[in-house]
Amino acid sequence: MKILIIGGKGWIGSKCAQAWPDESIISDRKINSVADVVEILENHQPDVVLNAAGIVGQPNVDWCDSHPRETIFGNTVLPIMIAEACQRKNIYLLHIGSGCIYYGYSSDPKGWKPEDPANPEVAYTKSKYAADLALSTFDNIGIARIRMPIDRVPYRANLIDKLASYPKIIDVTNSVTVIEDMLNVFHRLLQLKATGIFHVTNPGAISHREIIALYEKYVDPAHSNEWISEDELIKSGLTKKKRSNNILQSPNLEKLGIQMRPVQEAMLDTMQKRFITK
């Protein structure tokens, strides 16, 4: 299988390329039109496309609220152009979406389902959900939503590193995506050319306190932080708006027989491997 990764120089795209070295082609060419994408497809002749390109903002998603045009282009317009080019060439597209489009917890104790309407509140999540709504009307496209990615290798966008760097942390419970598991799921979805929306999150949920406890046990016993409320986080100016906290369920993966490890098991393994690789 020949996989063209658009946005392959970013964190998630590069992790995919590293995991599939014999199958991956990376394109970091600047895209301004559908014609640009068609040319990329004609040059590389891939079997499938993974869109890992997008805007998350620096130093965090608050940036997106003050840069709406760049955010909308990167997270909404660009995926639609890629999708249109793939439709013209009849090539399967797997688009990486975000599970952060849900704010709060579902009335379903298992969590939000992929088909549940979202309630995005900020520019980043609105732009990601807009792409989902548009792409879900196309044929031959899969949307893989991830949340708060976690990896054994340190990186600034890694939830472990984010939490470990904060002197003040709120304790909330969320679904998360362990990258080691995500890579296997993405590859299987590409192999199957699976269509629809998929929540690529490890079954169950985990709190920030649980993550920090594992970090202090296996990585840095000297670590310390202050626990505060979400309101205190905003009042202190550490964030401008409330963040998305939610739990997702993945019935569409289950229907395909694709499994991810339970979140506590995957998190423990990731933290232990992080210690070994330091």
C-alpha cells in the first residue's frame, strides 16, 4: 500500500511516516488550490491519502481565536480541497479530525458517539467540526478523530509533557489517544479504506491526577504541581477560554473489529517505556 501523507512534517504525520517507512510518501508542498492537490496525486500515484495537515495554534489553541482566517483555511478549506482532489482521482482519503469538538459529557455513560452533533465553542474546534460536516458528505472518505495525544517520546504537544510543564493543573477526566495504538488503527483504516467517522481514542477515560501519578512514579518522582479549578485557570490568565473535556466511545471501530488497549493499560505501558527510553 502506497500512502501519501499530506502534512507529513508535523508531529502526527511524522509519527505515521516513521511507523510505515516502506509505504509512506511525505508531501509538505504548500497547497493553495484543488489543482495543487491533483498535481501532487498525479506525481506520486498513491493508493490512499492521509491528511495530517492542520492548524493547532502556538503556543496553544487560543492563538486560533485571534487568527480565524488562518485557522479556517488550514482546518476547513484545505481538507475540503484535498477531499475534492481525491474524489476526482478516485483515491481514498483518511482525514485526521479532532474529538475536542465536544464540550462536556454526553448523557450516554459510554460517551459521545461519532454521529452525535458536536457543540464547538472556539475557532479551532469550530473549524475542525466544519471540515467533518463537509467531508462526511463525500464518498470514499474516513474521518479519524483523535484526542489529547500521548506518546512515550517527549514532544511539546504530548499531553504528558504539557501536564508535566504546568505549575498549576486542573483535574478533569477525558478520553485520550495513545499514539502507539493510533498508528495501528490508522493503518488498518487505510488498508480497509473505511468510510465514516471514527473516534480513535483508547477505551475508557483517565484523569489528569492519574496521569501525573504515573509520571511521578515512573519518570520524575521529584515532580510537583498545584491543583486548581477550571475557573481559577481562566481567572489567572493561563488560558483565555475553557477547554474541551469529554469522553468518547468508538462503536464504528468495534464494528470493523479494530481494538485499542484500555486507556489505563496503554497509559501505564507508555509511561514505563518513557522511563526506559530516557
